[in-house]
Amino acid sequence: MSVIVVEFVTLDGVVEDPDGSGGTATGGWAFRHGPEAVAGDKFRLGSLLDTGTLLLGRITWELFAKLWPGRTGEFPDRLNAAGKLVASRTLNDVSAWQNSSLLQGDLIDVVKREEGDLIVIGSVGIARTLARHGLVDEYRLLVFPSVVGAGRRLFDDSVPADLRLVSSTRAGSAVLSTYRTP
């Protein structure tokens, strides 16, 4: 079992509002580089979507549940068919996106018991919580050539980390860097 965190990120480390849907002053930075910069399986999840489970927070799940169910193609089909575990204290119904279920119990306990791979997309609060507990095995970061100056960052002051670079590949105007934890 591995926990894999995937994020769009700016050169200055901001992960907040890459598509502009959050309405922040600096939002939409990933999409300013054109649709090809974010289209398809940019994080190279491939068969992980067939065998793993997406772990999403409420905000990310609600956004994705509006965007993905109506899309088709190799990547959308895999994403829609994947199992989805939603961590939320406020949602009661996750039927808007197929194969979604609410996380029952404590996040850390559930992750520790999980037998398959978990893929955290967006959901910065979940990613940070798992990192604080030493549960993240891999980060796949799609770094865009934008500097926005302000916004929520994936890595904050609370969790120092030394990561090992596994690969770095150009993906349109961005760079996909994969890091493993020691």
C-alpha cells in the first residue's frame, strides 16, 4: 500500500485555486498555460486508477463531482470508475459521482488499515495531515511556471521533509516531478 499525493503547484509552492474556481485573486494560474497543460493523465496515474482508491476532501470531491461524471475518454473513464473515499464532516450524500463513499471513522486509522494504494488529489488538508503522521509515500507535483506570491501551500512550516527525486519530466509548459519519502 502506498499513499500518493498529486498536486498542481506554482514555482513558489502555492497549490491553492489552480483552476480559479475558488475565486481567489491569484486563482486560475494552471489554466493560464492552456488546456493541454492540465488535460489527460498528467500525473501518470494509469493503472493506479484501476486498482487504487482516490482519497478526497469535501471541497475537491464537490468540484470533481460537477466536472468529471459527464466526461468520457480513456482518462475520464478511469477516473470515474475509480473508487473514491470522501473525508467530510458535513456531507451526507456522495451519490453525485459514481463509486464514491464517505470515509467512516478517523482519517489516520482508515489510511493505516487500507490495503490498496490511496491517491490524494488536491485536498491539501488531507495531504498535510497524512504527512504529519508520516503516511505519505510519494508526491507527484506538476509545477507550473507561475509565481503568485500568496496562497495555501502544500508544504508548510509544520512538517520538515527530505524527499528523494525519482523522476522529472516536461509536461507541456509544466514539469512533473515525482518524489519519494525516505
